[in-house]
Amino acid sequence: MRQIQNFIGGEFVAAASGKRFDKRSPLDNRVIASIAEAGQAEIDAAVKAARSALHGEWGGLTTDQRVELLYGVANEITRRFEDFVEAEMADTGQPRHVMTNVFIPRGAANFKVFADVVKNVPTEAFQMATPDGRGALNYGIRVPKGVIGVVCPWNAPFLLMTWKVGPALACGNTVIVKPSEEAANTATLLGEVMNAVGVPKGVYNVVNGFGPDSAGEFLTRHPGVDAITFTGETRTGTAIMKAASEGMRDVSFELGGKNAGIVFADADFDAAVEGIFRSAFLNSGQVCLGTERVYVERPIFERFVQALKEKAEGVKFGRPDDHDADYGPLISQEHRQKVLSYYRKAVEEGATVVTGGGVPQMPGALAEGAWVEPTIWTGLPETASVVREEIFGPCCHIRPFDSENEVVALANDTDYGLSTTIWTTNLARAHRVAARVEVGITWINSWFLRDLRSAFGGSKQSGIGREGGVHSLEFYTETRNICVKL
Ligand SMILES: NC(=O)C1=CN([C@@H]2O[C@H](COP(=O)(O)OP(=O)(O)OC[C@H]3O[C@@H](n4cnc5c(N)ncnc54)[C@H](O)[C@@H]3O)[C@@H](O)[C@H]2O)C=CC1
Ligand SMILES: O=C(O)/C=C/C=C(\O)C(=O)O
């Protein structure tokens, strides 16, 4: 069983209180790790370490030296690729191919790409006229914001944590990461990487624990934290925003979604089925960008539902390393209860269950795991709970539509605004619809295709701010304007 400590000032440390909590495997509910729970003392120590690194060796590095170190971090992650894959598979139970193709390589890329961005993105300069005719020059310099609190969810732990830590460090900040209580493994492993490549002590810190009345709340309330970046539930975002208002601290939020997939009758049918299948069921539906509402143009509706059903019924449940398996469990028993409660609610509200709706029969110890069936519903009104609320499980509701205007109105009829995926071969229509859908990210004839230089974030209740490329620099630095009279 793994013993996970906090990582503060370059050292792995237990909690002064001696408090620990268990992490259970999503596969079979066995206890697989014991985690030291950080209290106020550990948060204070982490803030102190992060602040002193900012004013110490780290703060004195040139951009080139920082960039070099971050390349070193990326290379060390790649060298220890298998350790990261194993650690994340243990926490989430998701298949090896998802780790090796998507989640872990993105961790390394998050350091390399933002090192490059910081090196290559210029700051602004304006020449201005003055009454004496000599003029003046304004130019901006970017300075790090300071100590950044990084609060992370469990669904793509390493990808989402490094997506914040990479740019924050590239910009010269120091960070205190609060990983999800359900997925602390890879954040801890990254501490080993930081030490191995010589990142100065205190630059990267990890405090483990829960949200309210635990590490998450202590961190986000701490006056020594200068800004907070958070990915997680909208409700948690509200609590963190309240905490950040003390001291006027900046926030960047990536929150929940209830994303629409839109399939026009002229779409490449097989590609659309495959795309919607991935967007609804990848990572067992635990992807913030995932599709839980599917709108299909009426002429192909029945055929589409049938094809998606066949794909959903073809998944093979099993352990991450099982060669015959391609489908994992949910993160925890608690999350499974939430998802299953929506499965029941859908039936109560009158859904036609096209497939799924329950728990698969699993052999041996796996019977104790957090498994649920991929589930498809039709026949519900747009007011139904499973059409309005984010479930964050492997499920979607499919409804027919008859016109472009109708589907745009349906897609926009939600409090959320994170992402959309549109499938059509009529590119003029694709661009038209994309511009009208009220979300931060739209994919046309694709899904989850990521260029880390592009803007990422949500509209409405799906988030505040944008990260990615230059947008990350906007959040992780402050621009100071210097005006020189010539
Ligand atoms: N928009 C996006 O990019 C993404 C959004 N999500 C959302 O995240 C949810 C799943 O992740 P969870 O870990 O369950 O989300 P969550 O919001 O419950 O927890 C996320 C993190 O916040 C911490 N936390 C909880 N309450 C807190 C508080 N009062 N103060 C400070 N920290 C607190 C937790 O310990 C955890 O580390 C999904 O429902 C989805 O909506 C997940 C991934 C990406
Ligand atoms: O690609 C990103 O930067 C973010 C991806 C988000 C997820 O995978 C998620 O939140 O599930």
C-alpha cells in the first residue's frame, strides 16, 4: 500500500496532526493508499516555503534558466513515463491506453509548451506623441503573480494539474497544489521529478486533503496565496470565489458542463457515431468536455441511436492492464451512487432506456468496484433532470431536431457553456452554428483535439477566464506598464 505524504519545501512530510485518510481502488474498493492530511500548519509551511522560493534562487533565475528547468521536468516525466502511468491507473482505474495516449503525455507537454510560450510571446509597446514633440514610449513587462494555489479534480488528475502548474512555473510563480482526495498519486510523484531535475525547494508544493474544513479550504482562504486556479464543480467554484474575495485575489475557474453534441444528417455517419461515442463515454464519461446531450437531425435519428447503442454495448469492462478490456469504472463508490441516482431519476421522469441504466456483472473482486453501464436515453423533455444537470458519468440523452435554429436554441438552453461538438459536411453551416453556440470551446467534426496554444475555458456557469497559450500568461503574470518620456 502506498504511503503518500505532503510535499513542502522539497521534502516529503507527514501531517503535524498525524491525520491520514485512505484511498480506495475504483476497481475493487480495496484500500490502496494512506494519505497524510494537511492541516493549517502544513498550509502555513507550504505558503512560507513558496514565498521564500519566490524571493530566493527561483526568483533570481532568468527566463532561459527557468525554461531549461521546465524542459528538464518534461524530460524526466517522459523518462519515468511508466511510473506515472501506473500511479494514475491505480487512482482512476482507467485503461492503460488512455493513460499512455492522452493523460500522461499531456503532462510532459504542459511543461514544454508553456516554456516555449513564455520564451516566445512578446509584451506590448506603444509610442505616443507628447505636446513638446519628443514623445514617449510605453512598454509592458510581465511579472509573476506570486504564490499560486492550484486546486484540482480527480477525473484527469495529472493532465489537469500540470495544465496549471506548467504555465504557472513558466511565468516564474511558485505553486501549492491541492490534488483531489481521490487522486493524489501523480502530484506526489511530480515532487520527486522536481527534486531530481533541481527545481529549487519550495517552488512546487503539494498539500493533501479534502475541501471544506480541510486542505482545500485552508489553502484558498490563506492570505499568503496570491491567486487561485481551480478545476472542479461549479458549486465548489462558488465557495472558492468567496474565499478569494478576501484580499481581492484573482481566480481562474474551469467548472462543470452539460455539453451538447450536434449531428446533422449530412455528417460522415460513421465518424459522427465514433466521435459522439468517444465524447460521451471516454474515461467512463468523466470528462468535463464530454457530451451528455446529443441532438441528431431527424432523418438519421433512429439509425444513429441504433449505431450508438451497438457501440455502447460493445465496451469491455476490465482492469486497466487487461488486454481484452477497454472500459474502466467510475472514480469511487460515492460518485457511483450519484450517477446511479440519475439513472433511476431518468426512468422516473419517463425516459426510454436505449441501453444500460445499471451495473455490469463483474467477476470476483471486481464486483466490489465502482462500475456502471454506459447508458443512453431518449424521449425526455428538455426539463428533465438528466437533460439539465451535469451527471459526469457515461450517459447521454439523444433527441431529434428539424432545423438549424431549433438545434442552436436547444444547445444554448442550459446554465452551462463549456464545449460543443458539431458534426456536418456542410462547412458553411458548421461555422455558422459554431459562432452561435454559447460555449468556450467548439469542435467541428472532432472532439477533444487540443492545441495548447489556443484558448480554453467556459462561458456562463462553466468557468471564469481562459487558459492556454498567451491566455495563461494573462492569468499567471501581472503586466506592469512603464512609460518613458523621450
Ligand atoms: N471545466 C473543467 O475543465 C472541468 C470540470 N470538472 C468538474 O469537476 C467535477 C469533478 O471533480 P470533483 O473533484 O468532484 O470536483 P470538486 O469541485 O468536488 O473538487 C475539486 C477539488 O476541489 C476541492 N474542494 C472541494 N471543496 C472545496 C472548498 N470548499 N474549498 C477548496 N477546495 C475545495 C476538492 O478537494 C478537489 O481537490 C465534475 O463535476 C466537473 O463538473 C472536472 C474536470 C474539468
Ligand atoms: O485538455 C485540457 O486542457 C483539459 C481537458 C479536460 C479534461 O480532460 C477534463 O476536464 O476532463
